[in-house]
Amino acid sequence: MTSRLFILPLEPLEERYTGQWYKWLPASLGAGFDSVQVIDGKPLTDTVQVGAFLDLNSTAHYKASQLQEVARLFHSKQVKSGDAFWVSDIEFWGIESIRYLARLQGIKVKLFGFLHAASYTTEDFMAPMADIGRYLEPAWIAAFDRVYVGSEYHRQKLRLTRLLPLGHEAVALLDRVVVTGNPWRSDECRAAADQSGDVVRDIDLCFPHRPDREKRLGIFLAAARELQARLKREISIALTTGRAAYRSTNDQEAVDEAGRLSRVGGVRIFTNLNRAGFYNILGRSKVVVSTAIEENFGYAMIEGMTMGALPLMPDRYSYPELVQKDRRFTYETAVPGPDSLVGGMENLLSLSPVAFGEWSRTAQRYAAEFDSSELRIAADMGAEMLRP
């Protein structure tokens, strides 16, 4: 029996990993199928007007147009028993329609998808939907044969916040949730490093996140200023964005402070960065810092580590998993105040060149553990496809 994998991608934006997924996943996940069909959607804009990293109006339109095409494929009898659907973000308003259309017509299909975040993730853009999400998100898990997540932290957060409150039957759904790491490849980072030649690490601290409230840019800037006063010397600080302007959807105060600091010196804001440009900044950085309020995987840290920068991140959420609980690369969050963060920055920046090189290679080795994570997903999908 021939089988086809239908892939519903995310909007492939250049500044985000979604564009990389668009290139990688059809070949990686489709290797075990006879054919692959990518179901594109129709976006409204690539500029974020409502939302954080994707424009929500555009995303809703994109997914609705994907579902429209799915309905057409069922109508024209192109979806057959033995086929499968891959959904690049299970926050897809139409999952139940795919399952319903298949069952209604006696078509046995498998559903696979990736869960990035949801309304239980602190200050995620889905958080305003928590009153609905606490029922909707378990239903998403129930609709899929397999759901993949980036970290054990995320899997347990899902269990505690969404499945456990609904009782034993809902908790049993956790068996469908598999930890694989987010789909990630280091080759594009390495290619950027190769193109850069001998990189001079002229940036002390890099804040690689978008400047939104949940990333806590203001805390990072305050800690960097305190470190500068403690060291009594200027430190080089880089802020990055793939957009034409450094802007936020919900933390204008921090963005204004970043702009002020960039005008007086010490802080450089790099805008209009494509992926290669972003990787170049990471390769010039000694330390990449996260002050995020929560994280289910941590792409920016993995990218920085791959480029040889030392990561410094909270000792909570998924972050300890990224560095195999190596406390050299995390700072304590249980104690109020910035002392732990500032101390961590100071410690990493004070390393000798020999020690820096050793720690950098260790961080690169940790990052390499997640290389080609989509192959783990493909292997698990293949095993699930053999199940009746």
C-alpha cells in the first residue's frame, strides 16, 4: 500500500526557524513515505501587527487557507487510508476537522505534530486564551497519534497544567507526547562560521531574543549596567532583530531604554539581520544571555552555543536540559535581585582564553546533542505508522 505524508508548515519567515523547518522537514519526515505533499497557506503580511513573532491575523488566515486545501483533498479523494498528516504547530484551528473528515469517510490516517507552547506558557501570546485552552489543548493531544515537544520540562508542564486537572483519562494522553528536542541542524550555523573565517569576539554580551516583555530585556540591560559599574570598564553589548526597527509589541519601555543606551554608547542594536547575519553576531559574541520568564526549548541559546559563545541562562524551565545541568552556564533564580545574573556574566567574561576555549567547546558539544532532532521524530513516526 502506498502512503503519502501531507505537511502543514508554519509560515516560513526568514528571520525565524520556521523558514528552516520549511526546507528540512519534507525530506526528513517524508523519507518513510512514498510521496510528500506540502500544503501551503496564504498569509496576509510578514509584518507583525497583532502578536509577537507572528502576526496572529495573518496566521489565522494562513491556517484557514491550509484547512480549505485539506477539505479539497478529502473531497477529491486524494487522502487515502495509510496516509498521514504532519502539523508543524498543533495550535492549528482545524485539527478536529481533519480527524472528523477522515472518520466520517472511513479513512484511517495518522496525525503527527509539534507542540511549541500554549496558553499555559507564561506570557505566551496564547495566554489570553487560557480559559478556553485548558479544555482545548488536551483535545488537541487527543486528536493526534503522536505529539512531539522540545524538552522534558515542557512535557511535564503539559501534564501538570492541562492533563492532571482533568483526571486519569486525560493524564493517559501523556503517553502520546514524545520529547525529541526541537527540529534543529547546526550546518547553517557552521556554514556562517566558515564564511566568517577567523572570528574576532568583539562583543561581550549578546541578548539574542526579541525585545518583548516575556524575554525581560529590561532585566538584562539593568544587569549589564551593574556589571559595567562593577568592572569599572565599558563592556560591549549587542541586541539583535531581523526586523527593520528594534521594536516590541508589549515592552516599549525596555526598547526605549535600549535606544537611549545605544545613543550614549556601549550598546549596539543590529537590525535587518537574516539568519547568516544573526549567526555572525553570535559568532562575535563571548556570552549569549537569556533572561526569559519561561522557555520550552531555547533556540537562541542553542544557536549561540553552536557558534562558540558561552550561554548564560536561568536555572529553570528547559534551560538546564540544554547544557546537561552544567551549572557553569546557568544562574540562580530563586534568590531575588540581579546578583546571580551579574555574577554569572562577570564569571564568564573573566575566563582566561584557554578556559574560554575549553568551556566553548563543551557548550558546542551540548548543542550538538540536538543536531538533526527531526530524525528522532521521523523514527518515532515510522514506528507509529506500523501500528494498526
